[in-house]
Amino acid sequence: MQWDLFCRVIDNHGDLGVCWRLAADLASRGETVRLWVDDPLALHWMAPGHETTTPGVTVLRWAEPLAEVDPGDVVIEAFGCDPPPAFVDSMARRIPVWINLEYLSAEDYVERNHGLPSPQPSSFGALT
């Protein structure tokens, strides 16, 4: 399967670390992953040699406008980073599995947030 994993580096590169480990793990299971990240330079110190030592993962710079590509079978938006609108529009034509990856937390506010409706449209038809 083809996976598209979107990640924005917010502060201390923890988001990218989680996304990199997920992409590498998926690739080790025979999956193909495109890791779209707005600051891929951090991978040079975080995962030295990642370009040659992690077959199955392609790291792409996430810059707007995003190159026109067909979405993979699964799209992951890490930590609510919102894939580019044009990419989401193309998802409506392909209808992949769309996952919003979030951190687990022990903060008090988390309990009241479980079970809230998704901010994403309930169907891709609502995107038009």
C-alpha cells in the first residue's frame, strides 16, 4: 500500500520524530511511505543516512503549492496539521483512508475531548 504522511515541525522536532519512526516502521513491513514534512533538514541529524538506509520511505518537502500527486491508499495528517486543500480535493476523487494521528496525553482536559465529533467532513462529497 502507498501511504502519505503529513507532518509540520512545530517546536522541538518531536512531531517529526514520531512521524519518522512511524514511516520507517511501515516501510519495514513492506509498505511504501511518502513523508511530507515542512522542515526535512532535521532528519539529517535525527536519522543520519535516512535517504539510503530506509528503503520504502521517500521524504518530500511540504511546501505550498504542493506538487500535484495522487493520494496514496492511506493519508495520515499528524497532529492536526491539515493536508493542503488541493491534496484534500484530490483525495475526494480517490477516497483513501484518512487518519488524524494525535499524541496520547494524561492532561485533565483530554477526558472531556474523547468522543467529540470530527472536524473533518463526514463524507468527501461535502468537500465540493
